[in-house]
Amino acid sequence: MILGTQTQQPDELLDYDINYKSWLVGTDRIANATAVVEPAYDETTNPNGLRATYLSHDGEKVKLWVKSGVSGVTYKVTLTVNTDDGRIKQDELRFKIKEV
């Protein structure tokens, strides 16, 4: 599911909370979460690309920190959440980088 598009400046470091409480069943909790950025950050070929610098969870919410990016580029971040009971959920966030 596409969760939305955020606009961010190239030098910002911002955090985003994604709440999965309504998706979780019974006592199931988030066991882990990963974030994949496209186009991918690479020191050689994409040194100014968007980076998911930190990802954490509290069992119900995921906190994603993102920074950098090239003005004019829209990045896709795919979040994958795995639960204690074995459920897997994937969501997408888009980040439009725009120098203001």
C-alpha cells in the first residue's frame, strides 16, 4: 500500500511514524522492520541520494528517519514489517526532494 508522498529539502533529517496497531491481530507485535530506498544510496554512483538512516519500532509503530536526496528526484521507500506471529506487511512511502 502506498502510504503517501512527503516533500523534503535535500539537507533535512526528518522522522516519520507509521502506526500498525489497527493492522495487528490480537496480541501480535512487530518483531522487526526494514526499509529499502530506490534509487539506492551509493557512495560512488549516488552519493547525495536519500538515506534511511535509522529505523526502529515499539511493537506497534515504526519510526523511520530519512535524510539527504537530490532536488527534483522522487524516492520510493519500501517498508517491510514482520510480526511475532509470522505476518509480513509491505508499505511504500515516496519522498519528493525539493530545494526551497
